[in-house]
Amino acid sequence: MDFDFGKLARNWHSPIVSRTEIGKFSGGLLTPRTLANLDSLNAGPPRGNCGRKVFYPVDELVKWLEEKAKSGGGKLL
């Protein structure tokens, strides 16, 4: 089954997604803890920081999700 991850971006209200909001953005596919773990392994999507808050540009997050879905049979690692 092919999923249009771009639809997530089109339905999101901002050009960035905070790590705490990743569950809402992804429909529960990802959790903040999963992304924190992936970030610690340098395996997560491109990210930015604003103080102590971590955020992900929506376009980069969608590209990363599409790459992961294609390359690993849906596996994130």
C-alpha cells in the first residue's frame, strides 16, 4: 500500500512540527520518544532547535518518511 505522506503536510497548520506534536502530525505513526531515540543515533529527520524545544521542518519530515517507507519496508531504523 502506498501512502501519500504529502497529505500530512497539506493538512498541517504550520511549516514546522515540534517533537511534542509529532504524534498528531503522523496520526500516531511516530512518537516523541521514537524521534528522540532516532535523533540520538543521527538517524532521524533533519531538525532544528529553539531553546530546548526540538522541531522538524514539515517538508524535510515528509521526505524522510517517504525515504524510510521506500527503503526499509516501513522500518524506521
